[in-house]
Amino acid sequence: MKHLFKPEAVKGLWSLLILVLVIKMAWFAVELLWLPTMGVDHSEERGAKPLYYRVKLSPSDAAAPVTKRPVQTAGSIQDIKLLAIYNASDATVVTVEYKRATKVLAKGEAINGFVLEGAGSNYAVFSKDAKTYQINLIVSRKGEESIKSTQPSAASASSADQVEGEVIDAGDHKIVDRSLLDHYAKNMDDIYKNIGIKEIKKGKELEGFSISFIRKGSPFAKLGIQRGDVIKSINGQKIDSYNAAFDVYKNIANINNLTLVIQRGKEEMELEYEVN
């Protein structure tokens, strides 16, 4: 009988298989003893974002600390300058400068978030966020303070009785001597000695002013206005705030004609004046 395989070939094949098995077992033993238990992962680019981890650096490697700049709070009392004061028993009015603009404030009104609470002879008191601030009056170049007060000296009291200029009745209008306006433009105290002005309010809002008294024989008594008249407008400008009233006062020396609208009882009247 003829064999399909030669005995020598079969022996050689068995020898080869045994050798491969021995090598495999030896490699398995090496993996257990020396190689890591996990194989090396193959990293594949997938377009993912890289991860960053905080690393604690030594003092020599650490960056210099960032210095925080102080935050400037808006609304500083130092931005307000006190230019003039009118302080009476029934009214406190100041003139201030803020951002190069002049504004007249009455007690209770605010500027830049600061509310006017009152004033002394040469200072004003403001409040904000339950804190009070005092601003001193600016002294002019001549060293004189710009104070308007209802407590004049004896010299200024006598000047009210020696006002030059007349008011002449011309029928449909009255003629006012310009020297009279010039005097009152420079002597505000004399105005309040001859005429009283009272605030008209609706709740806390100021709506206008009424005349509380007029000194008999004074130039104001000759203007045709009476006690109880409510001043509505002067030369078309509505008088419903101290700011509006002082705007007229500041320009009184440059006025040539004056139109005064008043409310007398239920009647609205228009009074005309010519300045000569």
C-alpha cells in the first residue's frame, strides 16, 4: 500500500508546529512579565478640540500678578461748583456750574444725582445715598463771594429807598427807566425788599410763582401788578421754575421791551412795558 505523505514530511511539519507553539508561549510569558497590561492605543485625528489643564508653576515661573485699576464712580461732588447763593427764610436758591453749564437750583432739586438740602452764608449742603456733602462758595478774582442774601447791610438797605429811575404810565403800556433795571440787575436784595414771591406747587412739583406782597410806593407798585397775581410768563418764557426766573433776571439789563403775562383771579392779563 502506498502512503499519501512521506513520514519525513509529517515529522518536519509536526516539528514546525511545536516550534511555533513554543515561541507563542514564550512571547505570552514575556508579555505577562515585562510589557504593560494595556496595549498602545492608536490615536486618530478626529478634529476634536484640545484639552487644557491647569499646571501649578513654581514662583519663578509664575506670571506677574495683574494690577486692578480703580473703577471711577460716576457722579462726583467735585464736578459741581457753587457760584452764588440766595438764602431766605422761605426759599433757598443756588447757582452752580456742572460740565461748563450754569444751572439754578431750588431746595429739593438735584444735579448729577446730588439733592440741594440747604445753604449757609458761604456754602451749600447736598445729599446723595444717605450721605451729605458741603460745597463752599467760589471766591471771585476780587476776593468777593457771590452771595445773594435777604439780610442786607444797612448801606444796601438805604439804597432801596434811593433808587433812581421812574415808571411812567403811557396808557396802553408803561415806560420803565433803564437805570431802574440796571439797579435791580446789580442789587437783587432790593428786589426782595420791595416785592414778595411765593412758590405755587402741585404736590412736590413747582408750577410757578405768585406775588405775596408789594411795598407801597416802590417802583414795583407802579408796574400795575397786585398782590395775589400769578406770574405766567415773561417775554414768552414760561416761569415755572427758579431756573427760568433767574434766566430772565440775568438778561434783564439787555431787555428793551417787556411783556408780562399774569393770572389775576380767573382772568389772564398781559402787561406791556417799554424800557427807555
